[in-house]
Amino acid sequence: MVHVTEDNVALIDVDLLIHECIKASEGRDAFAYIVSPYIADFPLEPTWSAFVSNIIDVSDTDSYVDLVALLKHHHVDVKVVTKSPRNLEASGMKRWFIDKQSRTLLKLVEAGCEVRTNTQLHAKATITSMGVLSGSFNLTESGRVFNIEAGFYFPSTRGPNRQEYQEKLTWVKEVFAKSTPLSMSTSL
């Protein structure tokens, strides 16, 4: 287990997703579950993905959604669970953020992600074949870069972390299955 804070959460998150891109580009099965009640596209620091530029083309990945679109380009199965913008309206969330979440969800759907919503969602996690990143950080620029956050990363390797990884993978599959498919006509 690795302790995660605002200092390393974005780098670990990007690394997990790029690893799935590399696996898929080599013809291996790859997947990503992205879970966060609040999702808003944000810019990526060039240094977060520069280490793979000689393996896969990351030159057009200026934002988080661009990175997810790159995964879809490489046929990675990407599943997202979040709150519906309609749920956010009922909670009194500011209109500018609801609009930003709506635009981000639309981009994710257009990229080919399967997006589902869950009114009870509070959890935040990125789960791939490489590991689990989970903690207090929403999938927003504030949650990934600015806020003081805490969490953990469990690799999917052998040993004691393997059981924790398997439990989180089972959990996310159940959450995804219990969530409602995003309807573009009624949710945005």
C-alpha cells in the first residue's frame, strides 16, 4: 500500500490509465473503472505523461478527458460511475459546476465510455488491472491538484495487496452493476 496525497494523486491516476493504454496497444485486455460523485475535466501537466511518449503517442492528451479518449482509442473498456447532473441540481450545487460536469460527461460518452449514475455515490476510486487508487479526492482539478487530500494505492501484485485489490475490484463491479445507465436526454 502506498499513501496518497495531493502531492502524488494525479501522477498515480495518470500512470494507472497510461498503463492500460500500453497494455491495450500490445493487444492485451485492459480496463478502467472511474468512480467519483463529481467529475470535471481538467488540464494534465505535461510531465505526468511524458515518460511514455516514446511508447504511445500522448501528444494530444492535454486534459483528463483527452487521456480517457486515448484509452478508448486503444479499445480499453472504460466504465464511469458518478452522480447525475440532475442529482447535483437537487443538492443545491452551483450551476457553473453542474454545467461543467454535464460537459465532461458528454465528452466521456462521445469518447465511448459507459457512464452510469448513482444517487448514493460518495466513493472516489480509479481501478485498473494495475491497481486501485482510492481516497477523498473527487475527479476534479481541485480534488486531483489543489485540495489537501488523503488516500491509498494498492497494486494488483501478489502478496497481501492482492487480496485488497481483488476486494476493491469486486466492489466496483457491484457498484457499476447497481448504478443506472446515463441517459443523455434525461440526465444532462
